[in-house]
Amino acid sequence: GENVEQHPSTLSVQEGDSAVIKCTYSDSASNYFPWYKQELGKGPQLIIDIRSNVGEKKDQRIAVTLNKTAKHFSLHITETQPEDSAVYFCAAENFGNEKLTFGTGTRLTIIP
Amino acid sequence: DTGVSQDPRHKITKRGQNVTFRCDPISEHNRLYWYRQTLGQGPEFLTYFQNEAQLEKSRLLSDRFSAERPKGSFSTLEIQRTEQGDSAMYLCASSPNGLRGTEAFFGQGTRLTVV
């Protein structure tokens, strides 16, 4: 089955700086890669996703890049703000499997 | 609020008791998923419904677990004879029909504590 690894497990950045979280996946058939933000006591919230026919996608301060050859994808957050502090999860899905396999999460802390 | 709704938000139960959780998906979403999340981990897939049909179950879903979606709308997840290892956050998600790989919207979860 699919295995998703996520690094780093914790990340602290100064407010205004950029944050990068990286994930690798094992199943070359995976073709959908969402990123979720989870705040304490809440369910995961989708913040951005990318499909395998696209190499990069951007939404305001958030961007995701995908390298299918290397089987890794990354989340980039620019101009970080205190409200970006949360746990971020990457995930991968093979359309044939209809389920998401999640990474182990990155706790992002923005230092004011 | 038109998001995914889960009830209850918290449940404390004694070992050996049965518990049932409810999930109301976003209306018109025909896919419904149950995931389990333990502390410090990402959500793990448990089971999935397309309308009322349960199409896949993870091996994590022992025979003490049963899920239903009788009319293709809300779903229930029952755990019989709870064990301390069942303590976790149980998350429900739904996604719309159509293109595969569309986003799954999660509820707030039900946090189960077995004492």
C-alpha cells in the first residue's frame, strides 16, 4: 500500500519568513496530493491540493510543488503569520483506491 | 453551518461498553469516509461509503467496529466492547460525486476516551 513520509515533524519560523514542508510517497500510481491544516481540537481543513498533471499550484501565500519522477511534493508558505501556527498534514491518493494516506504531520510554530 | 457535522464531540466510556457516533455529511456528497487519528499521528482510513454501499474497509476495522449509512445520508460508527486502545479521534469526511481526487471535507471529529 501507499506510504507517505513527512518532514520535518516540527518547524519554527520567524513571522514574515517562509516555511517549507516536504513529503515523499511510495506508490507511483498516486495522482492526487492534498494538504490539510489542523488546529487544536478541530478536524483537518483542506488548504491546497495538486493533481499529477500539474507541477505547481499557488493560492495567495501558499504554494505546492510536485515532482512525480522523484515522488515528492512540498508545501511552501510565504510571509508567515501567527495564524499559520498549526499542524499540517500532507496526503496522497490513488484514484483507484478512493482513500487518502496521510503523513505524520508537521507542527508549525510562527514566532512573533 | 453546511459543513460535515459529527456528534458527539467528546465521549468518555468505560472499557467494555458500546459506543455509537454519528456523522452528517455535506448534503449531496455521495461519498462518506471514516478515519481514526491518534495523538501525534495523521488520520488513518477506516472505511468508505458510496451512497449507502460500504465499498471498502481497512484491516484496522476489527469485527468490534461496524459502520452504516442506511439511506445514503448520515452515517453511524459503532464500537462494541470498547478497549483502551480504541481511544482516539474519530473523523468523518465527505466528498462530492464526480471527478475522483476531489477534496474531502472533514468534520470536527469525535474524541473517544476509554477508561
